[in-house]
Amino acid sequence: MADVYTPDWYAAVRTAINDAVSDLADLPDGDWMVKVEIVGDGTSPYVAEGDERHFLIRIDEGRCDWYREVDGDEEGVRLNYRFRGSASTFDGIADSLVDPIDAALSGEIKVKGDMRLLMRHARHVAVLLEAYAQGVDTTWPEGRPPYEGGD
Amino acid sequence: MRKEYDAIIIGAGHNGLTLGAYLARSGLDVVVLERRHEEGGGLCTEELTREGFLHNVHANYHTFVDLAPPVADLDVRGHGVEYVRPEVQMASIYDDGTALLIYDDLDRTCESMSRFSAEDAETFRRLYTEAHGFVDLLLGTLMYRPPMSVKELTRALATFGVEDKTEFLSVKLRRESINEFLDQHFTDPRIKAHLAFHGAICGYTNDVSGLAIGYPLLVGKIDNWHLCVGGSHRLAHALWRDLAQHGGTMISDAEVSRIVVDDGRAVGVRLSSGEELTARKLVASTVDVEQTLLEFVEPSEIPAELHSKVSNEIQHKDWTLFSVHLAMAEAPQYEAAAFEPDVDRAWVVNLGYGSLDDLNDDWRTVRGGGLPVPRPNAAVNSLYDPTDAPEGCYTGLLRQFAPFSLAGSGPGGWEGIGRHYGERCIEAWRRFAPNMNDDAIIDWVPFTPLEISQKMKNMVRGDWMMGEITLDNMLDERPLRELGQYRTPIEGLYLAGSTQHPHGFITFGPAYNALQEIAADLDIDPWWQNI
């Protein structure tokens, strides 16, 4: 059990991802630097309206190397992917209420980066997303999605 | 003329200039060589009729503005380019006097559509909304990256379960034509005709099997048509300015006759004048693949099998465009304005295609070398850009689907009939806009498919798309699988023109994607990948 968006939760997500991908063949080569930007939309209690929380994730050879909260873009860090969306969307994903592929297809989450790699490693990406959404026993101390007043 | 550069780029169309500008910004010493007297290629604006009337000879519609990364990366607007996104983007006028409008606003478009079918209007709203949601993903995946294969793409879509998550995007689209897609989802023949016409004018012929796979992307940007204020050539000039400001050079009237190859590597070019220029790092051609690999290099310098394929298997469009450029004292006043007043403010008007069969019949006629009964599309740029004509006047453009080679007389047959067919196109226009008479039309000139290929040598057989759009000539198979990733068998020789993925039109895509491969090969820091 870990409170959402806390260091314990990042560690749990990391473990869940690595457990999930451990049986996969053909993990992607090299490392990916992934940034997730969660934008407060007035409904999530975890990101105030107008505020943003940013997370930097390093995927190495298909496994999550580390996962940490950052203030913004860090100098010297070259991103491979940037995912940006509202807090209620990301909270919904973390609570298995929102399908991350749906969110990307509908434009609720904007994705920047080389989509070919994500497509070529679709199986890996799907497993990784599933682990993120379903692999952690998340607790929601300030309230759990869906939020009142949200979509 | 200097003799040595890091990079030599053949062709100063928008792809050549774009690639040149990126490489110059990356610190390379770049020269872009142009056969014609000016930069621009298809971004060609000329006073074809009378002084002060600016006619876009080729590219008129810029549909990737703010979607294509180079627009921002190369500060196109900072170099003086101004775009207008017309409020009434496009219209179809039908023989029954009705008209359907595409606005820059989805609600208004659906309102117009609902006058034909409320059900279709709601379907279109869902299609547009869905397509608009994933247009960024599709552009990132399909347009502005070196291409994947259709197989890779469909496998990924299946893995992500996209078919279950969307209403319109499906792996089976790769087996369907746009006609089939429209028949499955829409009911009103006039709405289907308009949507098919939109595909066709984007190069996606509605009766070709497999092209439904690209149709959602077309719908996602159906209302993103932009007009380049002052003529399309302004964009070429802006790209040239960016190139020059970053130390690059563009030389006009510099016709390449040979790519110099030494020990399997492209090391320079020879001009028709006899001069030779040395390339320290690369040569990139943005002209057609036939010129590049059959005329510019010796047959012995590429594998015989590839030489044979380039000679025999490059696919060009099986239809082209006949144009009439007009100088006008009045804007058209359509009778259909009684049904839909805003039709008089539509930038582009499709005249008379009322069903898919209307379009299909014309494709059959054109493919047989025949001239269809004219149903031109009419664009009046001056409605949204008054600077392209003298005060109070209008610049007009009629475009008609047509064959390059006429049955019985071949391409040369156009020399004798261009004027007559132009008159028929104007008559067809007048049928819908009776004021387009001799008082309103100050002057006009035809521009035939033959003239396209004469003016723009790389538009082989009038192929303004520089390669047919079919399932087996897209993505990594365009123009051939061996050449689908912008490299050639000759080390240091790249293909970066519209023969490559994604295709023609002002997409910037071929140059942008070739840049990624060149950067990887030459270890250039990809500063433009500002993720």
C-alpha cells in the first residue's frame, strides 16, 4: 500500500513494472528518459489547479531504472518522451478508471517523442501501462477518483 | 562560385530548402542547387495573367501549418510568412442548388451538414472528434518520422486494442477504399461526395483500395487549410532566408547533370555548365527518383536490380490537374447562396460532384485518357488575401481532374486543346456562378498537365504528388522498399524529396525525415527534437 505520488508509490510502481516485464522477450534496447507532466485541473486534490507535478522516469533495457519527482525540465537531461495531461486523467489511470491508450487516442494525454519505438515495442508498452495502472495497491489519502465535478 | 561544401542539396523546393536550413543551423556548410531561375519548386507564384494578379501555379493549399515541426523550428513566421485560415474553408455546390460548407468551426460544419442528414452530421462530429484526438499521434507516428511498415503499424494497433477503443480507426482500413469507408459510415450521397472529394484533392483517390487507412488523418485536419498571404512563394522565400541567415547558400540556374561518385560514395556534383562542386559529407537529392538515380548517376553505380526497378516500377499518379488561372473584376456569386449564403465566402468550392459515382465515373474517364465533363473546383484566394490582386479585383483558380496523356494524342495533345478545355471549365463554373462572364473575367490562362511537367521536371507526367498514393507506395515502400528510408546504395547520397515518405504537398515531411537519418549517420546533434 502506498499513497499516490509519494516516493513509496514511485518505488511500488517501479517494482510493479519490472515484475511485469520480467517475462517479456524482445525488450527494447537502450534507455528512454520519460517525463510525465500532470496538470492540476481543479478536480484532483493531488495537484492544485494551475499547478503541475512532473515526474522523470528512466527506462533502461525495458526496465524501470528509477522514478522521481522533479521541478521541471532538468538541464542536461534529453527526453525521449513527454506525456502531458490533466491530473484527473492521470489519477484515473493510476486507479484503473481511465485506459491510458484511450487517453492518448482522445488527446487527453499529449504524447511527444518517437512514436515508432512505442509502436514497435507495443507489447512491452502495453504491459508497462497495465502495471502502472493495475500493479500497485494505491491509497488515496485526499480522496479517490472519480472526483465530484470531474468529467 | 565556391567549389566545396559539407552538404550539397539538389533542388530548392520546400524540401530542399528545409533540409538545407536545418543542416545550416546544425553548423554545416550547405549549398542548395536549383535548376530554375528561383527557389520554391511547387511554391511558385507568378503574375500569369496581368500585373498585380498573383497566381499560385502549383501549391495553393497549405494544410500542415502548425502541424509540421519545421514551421516552428525554422521560424517561418519570423521570416515574414503570414497564414490565413479561411473561416469558410471549403464548399460543395450540387446540381440541385444546395451547398455544403466546411467551416473552421466544427459546430458550424455539422450544422451545414445536418441540412442534408442529421445522422451524418453526428457521425461526422464523432469522426472529426476522434480523428482530431489522435491526429498528433498519427502525425508523430506516420508523418514526421522515417516510416514504419504497414505490417508493423497494424500489429501495434492490434496490440493496443485500438479497434475496440475507437469507432473509426481499424486495421481493416488497409483493405478498404475511402469509398467503402464512407459507404459504411455515411448515408447522404452529397456528403459522401464532399468527403471523397476532400480526400482526392489531398491526393488520396477515393476509389483506390487501402487508402481508407489514411482517411482519419485527412479528416483530422479537414479544417486546417491555410492560405499563404502574398502567394505560396512567400514560404519558399522564408525558407531561403533561414538558410541564408545560417550561412547556407542557394544557387539558382544551377542544373545538376551528374552526381559524382567515388568508390561507392557521393562526393559532389557536376553542373550542366561543366563546373564541379565537392561535397565533404553528403549529397541529398530532392528531385524525382528517376532523375536522381537514372540521369544523375551511372547505371554501374547502383545495383542492376534497383536500376531496373527505378526504370520500371516507380508509381506516378494516374490523374493530374488541369488549371485555369483567372484575373477577375468580381468575386463569384453563386446561385447556391440562396440556400447557403456563406458559400460566397468559401475559399475552395467543389462544383457539381453530388455522389461517389460522379467521382468514380470521372476517374474511369481520366484513366482512359479522356477529358471529363468539367466539374472544376474553384478557389478565390483574394476573398481572404486581398494583397494577391489589384484593389477591388480577385485572383481565381480553377482546377479540374484530368489525364496527363490524352487518348489518341498523348501528352502533346494538350497543346491544341488547353484553351478550349479552359473555356469549358469556365462555362461549368458560370453554371453555378452566372456572374462569371466576360465582364467579370479580365483575363485567364490555362495551365495544362503538360506544362506542369515542363515547368517542374520532377513532377513526372504531371504528377504533382511526385509518386502515387497507394498502399504499396506509402510508408517504407515509397518509392521502393530499397529506397524507403531516405538512403541509397551510394554512401552519402540521400533522397529527401516528395518521392519519399510521406508524399508531396507542402508537408516538409520528406526533408524532415531524411534529416533524422542524415543526423544519425553524421552524428549531428538533433537539436530540433525538442521533446
